[in-house]
Amino acid sequence: MQLPSLVSEHFRHPWFFALFLFCGVIVIANIAHYVIFRILRKETENRIMGWGIQKYLSHPARAIFFITCLRIVLPAIPRIPDNITNILRQVLAMGLVIALGWFAIGCVYAFQAATLRRYDLRAPNNLQARRIHTQFQFFRRMIIALIVVITIGALLWTFNDASIWRWGSGLLASAGVASVILATAARSTAANFFAGLQIAFTDPIHVDDVVVIQGEWGRVEEINSAYVVVKIWDLRRLIVPLSFFIENAFQNWTRDSSDIMGTAFLYVDYSIPVEALRQQLNTIVSASPLWDGRTCVLQVTNLSERAMEVRCLTSSRDSSESFDLRCLVREKMTEWIQQNYPNAFPITRFTALSEIAVHTSTDSNQSSAENSLSTRFSRNQ
């Protein structure tokens, strides 16, 4: 049998022709997708690398290409009943709307990636970067929520049934009443939403800020629409509602800048020379890369009957380096005192005081006994 006759014989079967067209749609859609994004990747390697086009737009674009090709070839498929054709057109229209909404959400993520690549959170002075990252996270969620609402409305508009249109209009009209009911029933959610708006515009906290909340030290890892995730130093996560940052006081160590000063206290005897301690502190801090070169001060901050309190004040580029520098100062200063002034640590002289007390009590007992004997002797006489 010749090839043309074989092909014509296979095309006499509608299912084979439909399968052939379906396979052709898959091949053409993937080839078009590959070619377009290959060109985009080649053209943008040096200029817009990191924009996220390939990452966020590749899959929704493939879906759009695939559904569009199906809509084009659907009329060419023979022997399909009209009711089945209408159902397929409706399904493809809904799929195209969903794919377009997916593509719009991907555009939001791609725009965020393209904008935030200029603001590096790992930079030493990253206040502006933290502010931009925080605002983008909040507004991205608002825009995505708006896209989802528009996509749902567009899905309703794909139907040609007037009752569905009226149902959609009624649903939108009742949204105002529903929003009032939901706001009353979920006051905490509404409070967190408006607190998120205040945080986005007033900047009390940013992403990657170092905060202290109820005695817990950590970094702001994520700011959601309802709560904030704080990564604590021991890798735990503290979940805090957004309204907490508006209604309560908390410590923000990186509100305006990341540099910070830290203290290390020493308790030594009065016999140690303070100037020698000050020179040793300068030697230790100057040799450490954790010091930012701004502040290095040693002062006697308190005196007690047992010891002398000495404060070592140093500065660092951020709170993590400040903690490490404080630990280093304590270790090195203690080691230096042990080597040079081993008797300068606080000493409690319990032994000396107890011996004096014993002698004093013995003398008082002897005198009282002598007084009692003399009194008895005088009475007997």
C-alpha cells in the first residue's frame, strides 16, 4: 500500500485526526514557547539577568500558547457535535482566563524581582533596601488579591448566560454588606490589615530588622498580611500579629542604621590599675575585625564594698558582630587579668573575718565570767 493512501485511510477515522491535531498543538506550542524564551534569555543575559522572566512567566506563557493553539484548531476538527463544541469552547475560554490571571501574577513577581535586585539586603548599610523589600511584600499581596478578584469576574463574563451575569452582579453588590459583616466578625483580621498599611507607610519595622520582642532577640524574616515572622537566634520562629507592632512597644536595633554599641562589664578588685585595663582594651579591640573603629571606651561605672565595676563600651557594624565582639572582650580581658594581676579579682575575706569574730567573742565571754564571779564574791561577803 502506498503512503498517500495509508494517510488518507487513517484520516478517515475522526479520532485519529483529532489525536494528530492534538499532538501537533503540543509540538507547535512548545516549539513557539522554546524559541521565544530562548531569544529572550539570549538578549537579556547581560542586561536584565535576575529579572525573573524565565522563572515566573515561563509556565503561564506555555499554558497561554497551548490553549490559544487549541482554540485555533478546534473548528478544524470534524464530526464534533455542536453541544460538545460549545462545552469545549467554554472550557478553553475559562482556561485562557485563568492562564492570563496566572501570567499577570507572574508579571507582578517578575517586576518585583527586577526592582529588588538593585536593593541588596546583604549590604552593610541596607536601610533603604529593607524599606523597599517590606513595602513590596505588602503591596505585592494586595495586587495579587486584586488580580484574583478580576480573574474570578472574568470567568463569570465568559458565560453567555444572563442568569450567571445577574448572579455575578448580585455577588458584587452584596460584597459591601459582606465586608461589613466580616469586618465585625473578624476584628482582629481587620486590625491586622490596617496595621499592615500603617507599617508599610510609617516604617516601624522592615524585613531583616533586628528586634527584641518580649525578651526574644531575632530578625524579621517575613511580613505577611496578618502577622510577622521573627527568626530568633536559636532558629526558632516567633509569630507576632501585625497589630502588636502598632499597639505595643518593642526594640528595633536597626531602625535607622545597623551599627550599634555593646557593653562588657568586668568586676575587679580596687588594687588593679584602671589605665592598664584601658590600654589593654584598646589593644584587643584594635586587632579585631569586628570593631568598626568608632567607639572604644573603658570607664569605672560603679563601686561596691566588694568590687569595682568596669564597663567596656565598643561599637560594631551590626548586632551580630557586636555580640561576638563583647564575648571577645570578656574572654581576652579576663585572660589578661589572670596573667598579669591574678589577685585583682573580687575576694571575699571570710576566713579573716571569722577569726576576728572568734577572738572578740572569747574576750567578751571571759570578761562576763569575771564580772559574774566578782559579783558573787561581794554578795557572799
